Amino acid sequence: MKEIASKDNRIYKETLKLSQKKYRDREGLYLVEGENLVEEALRYAEVERIFVSFDKREAYEKMGILNSENDGKSFFLGSGLFERLAHTETSQGILAVVRKNEFCLENGENLKRGNNNYVVLDRLQDPGNIGAIIRTTEGAGYSGIVVLKGTADVFSPKTIRAAAGAVFRNPIIHVEDNRELKEFCDRMNLKMVVTSFDTDKYYFDEDISRDTALVIGNEGNGVSDELMEMSDVKIKIPMLGHLESLNASVAAAILMYETQRRGK
């Protein structure tokens, strides 16, 4: 177990940079914070380093997180140094650096599992929405998440917290554009499903229980026009009252859980 006492320490400076997206992208690493997330990361992901506020050392040693197996990658920080790394107002005094579980397009065939359903994030911007959708993806039994360029960072601290550990276990595939998304769908034998007002079909009128790429559009503008044209199936959610739409993560949850209803 090592102690870092200076803000000029190389490891500390490299970790501090991970607060910025460009460094997370370059290094393929991201930060997770809090007791539960660090424990889940140790169980399901590849953890590079663990940082503990010095005043929490005894508590986490008793819990077993700071065991001999993790000794070589664990560091103690003074409270001031730890606070600069932390992204929560009331930190639990522990965070970890985790390697991303990203997959490239060429790995598609190796991702087929279960119902072979994927949720596609089309330029979503709200970290809470993105994290909630990733969390629901696991709960609804989806096989993974496809992220279109223009979507906010899946590995930002706010998104990671909202995903509640699901980001460790679900494959995340980034695609550059709609052409790459179509290539992925073809390779995986997926039908592309979008939500649209321009259809008479409700989501329960179509079988979206398997082999589906479910596109969730941008919070303000919905699914892009190009993806609307490329889609195989258009569906909508019944709406009563005077509402025009639902929150993106709520709509995604309704549609993804149709998989469970149909599968029984």
C-alpha cells in the first residue's frame, strides 16, 4: 500500500486528467467512485488503481477491499488530494480507475448472446438518461449498448453513477455514423426499430422480443431523419392527456421490457 502526498506525483496527475473526456478516450480508462461501485468494479471489471482517502483507511481495510490482492494497485491520499479527484459532494473516500469494456465493430459476431437485442443511443446528451438506459438494458436482458457518435460520454462520472454498475457488465460498442450502425445491424441480423409519430403501430403490435436494434433518439429532437429512413420498423407508445412525449429513459424502459413480456 503506497501513500501519495504530493499533487505533482505522476500517478496522481495522470488520474486527475481522467476527469476530462479526451483523456478517458485516449487512455481507455475512467473513474468510478463510492464503496458499492468500487466493489462491483473489482468483481466485474478490470481495475487499474484504487485510491482511498487516508481518513478512511481503517474502515476499508476492515471491509476487505484493501486486501493483499489489491495492495499493489492501492494508494492512500490526504483529504485535500482526494477531494480534487472526487466528483461527489459527500464522497465515501474511495474511487477506482477502471479500464473500458468497449468493443469494436469487427467483434460483432462474438457479441451474440441471449435475445440478441441492442439499444442504440442516438445523440443523447443527458448523463442521467444515458446511465438509466444502460441500467435498464441489463435489467431487461438486452445484449449490449451501441453508442452513435454525438452521444454524450458513456463513461462520465455522472453516467457511471446513474448506471449503477451495469456499465461493467454490458458490452458497449461505439459506431462513427449511421452507415456503421447499419453495418452492425446487418452483421448481427438485427432489425432497426425506431419510435415515430408517423405510424399507426404501437410497440405491442410488433414483435421486438429478439434480434432488435432499438434506437432511442436525442432528448429534444428524437431519432434522426436518416435513421428514420433506414429503419425496418416504426412504433409508438400510446399517449393520453396532453403530453407529446416521455422522458427518453422512461420510453426506453417501456420498450425494452416488452422483450420480457413477449419472452414469457
